[in-house]
Amino acid sequence: MPVDEALARLLALADATPVIESESVVIAACEGRVLANNLVSTLDLPPWPNSAMDGYALDCADWTGEPLPVSQRIFAGQAPAPLVAGTCARIFTGAPVPAGANCVEMQENVQVQADGRIVFTELLQAGQNIRPQGQETTVGETVLTAGTRLGPIEQGLAASLGCATLEVVRRVKVAVLSTGDELVEPGQPLGPGQIYNSNRVLLCSWLTRLGCEVVDAGILPDDLPATRQRLTELGAVDLILSTGGVSVGEADFLGIALREEGELALWKLAIKPGKPLTCGYFRGVPVIGLPGNPASTLVTFALLARPYLLRRQGVQAVEALKFQVPAGFVWAKPGNRREYLRGRLEQGRAVIYKNQSSGVLRSAAWAEGLVEVLEDRTLSEGDWVGFIPLSEVLG
């Protein structure tokens, strides 16, 4: 199955089971949360015309070039008096422009005479250096749409409108588990044929960054009754996310449990690393099974599971930012799967880690992004390739 088709199918499943419950959260705690309702402005911003500069406010239409006396000083946070005809007002950045003034000249372009009158040395125009009322937003205007993922900029914008709290989609609850007797928790001694479980640590941390509520479901042993029991104990979650793959083998107890208690689809994807992917349900709870090799887990979560989780919360623009860069390497052998190589940018070109094995997580720690090589394609140095920054998908 092509990667694009797999993503479309997952997003369709997400659209069919959206998380619709919301909660009111103080604005300072909304980082990474998803806006549940449109944020509509209840005021003009700015609420009144204000000065964009430290300088002098005047009515340039009635000014004939003579020096003007200063009739008042206006600081930000003060309500000015109307401008006296034939005068100017000393004004500071952000202060309201007094009625009767239609121009602000910056202080660098004036001369102050010994008698305190102001000489304007440059051509003046009505409206210059004045921020008009409602320049940024007006009453009733939609400023942020539902489904917007909130970051520092969006939080600051909401604060500028006076919002102390925001209505956000509740956190998606994800249970993360790993399968296999070969897995051992870090810190425990390794037995023959065993390896440390890195995938669950990676995913739990990543899901927390995405604003999910994480249930660490541990390691599933290769035992059918224990598998059934663990899945039953998970309770009401929005997604069961497993690593290790689900196959049709007789020792694949997670797959057996899913077939007995729900439904299961096994997808072979045209992606490398990460060919096998599981999609199904356990007692009505969606299940996504990622491949077990660490680099495969990383790539499939970044490109498929992450967009699915964001879409469940109502985010529409879920595909990762990708831009084109010249390749700094040669790719001589075309493949029938779309490949995502761990790479970084050096002198404006994409270079790749020397070992692209799906079992090498160190390649991702070295990398700055994923270099996309399309199906059935060879590359020479300088050919254009897609580059997806890891900072884009990890945040």
C-alpha cells in the first residue's frame, strides 16, 4: 500500500471517531492543546488609534510649517485630552492618539528649539506612524479556528484579546505497549537473546510532547491469557498503540486477541523502514500496531500515527512540513518502496547517516530530519529530495 493511501485511510478512521469532549484550561497551560471552538474577538485590537513611535502628534492638515508648542505629554496607559489647535503633543509608543491629531512624527525627525517649540524637518502625511483602531482584529472576527494547535504565539494572541482561559479538546488517552518475551526494561539484567525495550520510552515521551495522556501498558508477554487480561485492564482509552508488529503466526498472541475481540487489518506498506503496520479494534477501541525495529517505529509514528492522533483532536493540517533540498549523496539503486533516510543538512545539502538499518536508532539521534527518496528513483548529487525536519514531527 502506498504511504499516501495508508495515511488517507488512517485520517478517514480518525475523522469517523473524533474526540469531541472539551475542557476549559487556563491560557498558560494550553501549550500543545487543540482549540475546541473558534476564538472570536470581543474587542477591536488596538481598541483606539495609537502611536507606533516615540515622537510628536499633530494635525498635519492645518500645519503650515511653523514651529509648534507642546500642549501635553501622552504616555501609554493614559487617556489624552483633545489636541489644542495650533499645537502638538509629545507622545510615546503605544499611547492613544489624541482627538484632533492625524499624524505622528518620530522624535528623530524633529528639532526642539530653546523655547520648547518643535520644528518638523521632514514632509508629513496624514496617518503616518499611527496604528488605526482594529488594525489587527475587529469585534466579531474569527482570530483562531477550531482545530488550531496552540503554541506560544497563539497563546499570546489569545491573551491580547483578554482571554484568561480557552476551551480545548480533552487530551487523547493513548495506551502504549510492547510485545515479546525478548524485551527487557532498561535497568534490568539481560538474559540470553534479550534486548532492552527502547520503543516504549520513545513513544511515551513523544506522545507526552503531543499533549496526549499516556498510559504505559508495559510489555506484553508471549501468553494469550495474559495478553487478554492486560488489554482488558487498559479501560477506556482512545487508542492502543503497540510496537513489535502483529502477524499471523501461532505465537502472535496480540493478533489472536484482537481477532477474537474485535477486528484486525494487516497492511504491508510501500515504505522503508517500516513495512508492516496493524490497524484494528479491541472491543471498540482503535489499535495501531507499529513495526518493532526502532527506526521503523520512529518513521511510521512520525508519518502515520502522529497525523492520526492530531486529526482525532480536530487538527486539519496534519502532514509534516517538507521542503526540497539538493542531495549531498548518490543513490544508485532504486527501490519499490518510498524510503525515509535519517539525514542532516550540511552546507545546504542533505547528507545521510552511514548506516540506514531499521534497527539503528543512533542514526536518528545524529540526524536533523528525514530525507525522502521516492519509489523507483536514483539520485545523483545535486538532485532535489524532500526533507522533513525532525523538529517538525517531534513537536
